[in-house]
Amino acid sequence: MKYKTIPEMFYKQTEVNKGKVVRRHKKDGTWIDITWDEARERVESFALGLIKLGIHAKDRVSLLSENRDEWYISDLAVQSVGAVLVPIYATNTPQQIKYILNNSESVALIVSTAPQLGKLRDVKKDIPGLKYIITLDEVVSDIGNIMQFNGILALGRSSGLKDELNKRMAGILSEDIATIIYTSGTTGDPKGVMLTHKNLLSNAESSYEVLKSEIGEGEVILSFLPLSHSFARTADYYVPMFHGKGVQVLAESLEKLPENLIEVKPTMFVSVPRVFEKVYGKVISQVEADKPMKKKIFYWAVSVGKQATPYYLGNKPLPFPLSMKHRLAAALVFKKIKGAVGGRLKFATSGGAPLPKELGEFFFALGIKIIEGYGLTETSPVLTVNPPDKFKFGTVGKPIPGCEIKIATDGEVLARGPMIMKGYYKKPEATKEVIDENGWFHTGDIGFIDNEGYLHITDRKKDIIVTAGGKNIAPQPIENKLKMNKYIEEVVIIGDRKPYCVALLVPSYEVLEDTAKKEGITYNSKEELLSNPHIKTLMEDAVEEVNKGLARYETIKKFALIPSLFTQETGELTPTLKVKRWAVEQKYKKTVDELYETQSSKPDSEAE
């Protein structure tokens, strides 16, 4: 490895990149540049302040914050003093925060804003090990003895402890724990994933090795996924720091992403499938609402893009007639679509969940390359990445350098290499359950490796549906096909130990409302809109279209329309926008039970 620890990587990059901009964020409507030199001074001062405060090597320090410049400063400063950073999602509840602080035995909490600090009001008395609270904003509070970020910076600048800081950094080993990241806890309490400096650095270096042909000087990387998640932490933060070839720009929020894309004009960004699905849905709904000629031109352009795809993937020139059509399609359609993401995008990376094959093909046809990868928090997180010059739709690519992948007899994907976590914090038995005696990590995902060495992920092992008739069904591919329909926003298929499969569908209300307006359908509530016969027929047709391509036992026999969108706040989505199946099933149990009350269909065992 090029570096031994993350602080070493940061400090060496500050020397190489003196005077250059490392980060950009918006404040009061204006984009603010942060240079490597300024970042170094703030990291160093904050680290010195933490030492002066009493933070020791190996101490756990939690960070509860949205993405902002101080997130990076805090992370690097905590690691520089030899302590362990414990990130907490800004969307977490007071009870979740209390659990993480107590389980990690954090002695300090760095918290962003007054509302985030307010989450401690009712639980602080139950967190006996918490000695220090530092707020990033200037906050006045009655919650005990609160210190402020700027105050710690000032404390560090006057501390005279530079020798002690250098000694601390020199004493950090690559095998030391750099961070503990808590999983989302979809089945019980979350587990603290212990990742070492070696885990994270090897992962950043290997990921860059795969992508380096696409990365040059002056890159502009737009960042909008939560840094508390391992995917954003490595791909959006440590990889750019490793190569030091660009500026990382912090998006204001997910809601302002479309506006920020046009302002920032990124050359690359890291995302999750849900964002691409929403963009696709919006593009298709706008096209469908357009005049017939414009609609015809759009779909013609997409077909031309798809005809050109094999040539681009094979690095072959387009035949002259196709080349002429492609130029026209680019002028009429592709330029506008690419302009919506800033006009300079080289590629986007997708992770966190499998990207539907059709989605990757659609965006590539429009001139937007999405490079898909795969991994888990426990693997730092990247295991595989599609090679940029030879990527394959519908796969998550090939193992990154240093990673071994094999498939167990039951189809589970196993991984081994320097990126595999040290273990779950204070949970040795849980660690043994996922890392075997030969060092293979059991991912919990089902997949296969094709004859070209590309990994395909078909579903989560725990999500596989086994019907009452004994049929195994992978719900995710079916859900992905349904989500390609413009009327459907989100899907959860249910059928474990049941006679047949049913689905909970969250409609795309923006599209439905446009349709209702065109059809002259009046309604006073979402429930009334969903109960309209014409709308119900549209949804039935969408389900039936997907059912045509499925085995009979896989088909969705009944479905219910959900009147509310899935959100993080209401508990159905994770911070990286993945659906929490168990939460959805629990919340809509009555609805699901009603779908099975009158069994108008034969069990799947008879349907064959």
C-alpha cells in the first residue's frame, strides 16, 4: 500500500497539492473554496484541541452530522490523534443515537446543529460514558456543558502540543481501527463494523486502480450521499483524497441535486440506483407528456443510442449511416439530457444495491455512463467494479485488485482480501458467523460469476421468498422490472411461506396526477385517485406486463396501492434510499393480510 494510515495520506497530499482547492461548499448562496492548506490547518488545530481536551488514542468519538466541510475536518482530526471515529446518520432517532453512543463507548460526540443536539435532550442521562459534546454550529443549549467547534480550534492553536500530535500519528498502525460504522440494524440492534486503516486504504487504492484510466487532473466530483455510509466515505472521500486530482463539491441536499448538477457541472459523481430510477421516471414522464412528434424523436434517439452501444463497448468506430444518425440524435436529444447533469459528466458510479440492467442500458444510450460496483459496509465497502473500458450491463463487474470472490454451494457470494473488516465491535460470535476460519466473508447476497468473470447479484439471501409450495423466488429482479414502469415509484413483493406472491406498489404520484388531469379525473385525496377505475387499470396493466415474462409461480397475483411515499423519516428507507422490507411489511401488515384473505388463485405448487 502507498500509505500506512489515513492521516498520513491526508498530510502527504496537502504537501503535494499546496495552494490547490480540495473542497467546495455553499454558504448563504455562495460557493466557498477550501484549499488543501486551509484544510490541513483546520485538521491540525482541531486534533490539537482534542488532545488538549483529553481525547486519548483508541478513544471512540462519535460524529452526528449532515455532510459539510467540518465532517471531513472532524474525521481526519479524530484519526490523527489515534482515536476512532463513529459516524451517526443525521436521520437517526434519539434512541438509535443513544444505542450507538453507549455500545461504542464513545467519550465524545461532535454534533452539527441545534436540532441534532436536541435529540440528546431526553436520552443524555442514559449515556453515562459521554464526557464531551462539541457543536459544529454556534449553539446555545441547556443540555449540559457544550463546547463549540471554533472554540476547540482556538484551544488547539494555543496548545503547544504539536510534538504530541506528531508522536500520536507516528504511533498509529495500519491494523489499528480507524472507524466503527454501525449497520442499519434491519434485524435487531445495529452492529458496529470495525474498519482498520489498512481496510480503508487498500480499498481506496484498489478502487482507484480500476478507475484510473477515467480520472485525470481537474476532476469535479459532486458529493451528495451521506458520508456516514461506507460507500460515500470510501468512493466519494478517500478515493479522491488518494488520487488528489480534483475538487470535491458538496451538494446542498438531495432535493437541490438537479440545481447543483447544473451549477457545478461535475465530471463524476457517486450515487445509488434509487437516484437513477427517479431521474429515469422523471425523464419518461416528461417525454410521455410531450407532443407526439417530440415523443417520437426521443424514442428514436434512444433506439439509435442502443444500436451504437455495442460499437462503443467494443471500442469500434460506428458505421457511417449509424454515425450520422447518432450525431443527429445527440443534437436533438442527448445534448439536452447530458445538460441536465451539467454537460461534462464522464461517468457516474452506482452502488448500494443492484442497478437494473435496463436502466444502465438506457442511460448509456443517452451518453451517460454508469459504472456499477458492489460491496458491503463490512468490506470497506468495495469488492467489485465494472472496468470502465469493458463494463457489462446487468453485472457488478470483476473483483478489484487484492480481492477474491467465490460462490458457495447455496449460491452465496463469499469474499476474501485486505478490505474485509476486523469484526463487529464487542460481538465476537456475530463475527464468527460471517467470517469463516479461512477468512472468507459471507456476504448474505446470492449471485453467480459468468464465463467472462463478471459477478451477477440476484438478491439478498434473507430476501429470497420460499412460497408455501416450496418455490424459491428472488424478488429484487421482479421489483426492478416493475419500477421501470413510469407509473410505479417503489415496489415490495411479499410471498414467503404464502401460497402466491403479492405486491405493495407505491405509485409515481406526479405521473398519475398528470394522467388524471389529461383524462379529466377529479379527486380530493390520494386514496380517491388510487381507487379510480382507470388508474387501477393502468396499474393492473403494468403488473400484467411484467407477469408475462415470469414463471407462473413467480407472478404477482394481487397488489395493493400505497397512498404514501416511502421515506427515511417514516422508516421505510435507509439513509442510502434502500427499502427496509421488514419495516414495510410490518407497517402494512393489515393490507398484506387482506390480500391473502380471499385466495382467488391456486397455490404456486398447483400453478405449475
